[in-house]
Amino acid sequence: MHRSITLVWGVLLLSWCGPALAYVGPGLGAGTIGVILGFLASIVLAVIALFWYPIKRLFRRLFHSRAEKE
């Protein structure tokens, strides 16, 4: 019984909200976009780096073996 009363009070307190009175300016939006783009770019570069070096090694082996045959 005590837990259910606490849960109800907790839900009521969390559901009540007043005005935020916060200013979200253009600098915050630009900073957020910059962080998101930087995060995505780091993931893309990590994937490229993961696959680029084995592919580069394969190309070197292929071209090196062709040069030896000629």
C-alpha cells in the first residue's frame, strides 16, 4: 500500500511542470548540429578506416604480382 501511494505521488510530481523560462538561441542550435555532424563523421571515418587498409593491402598485392609477371 505504501509503495502505491509513493508511486502515485511520484507520478503526480513528475507530471506537473511549469514554464521552462529558458532561451534557446541560435548558438545552441548550431552547436548541437555541429556535435551531431561531428559524431556522424567520426563513425563514417571509423568504418572507412576499418575497410580501407585491407583493401589497400589487397590492391598492393594485386599490382605487385602483376608487375612481377611482366
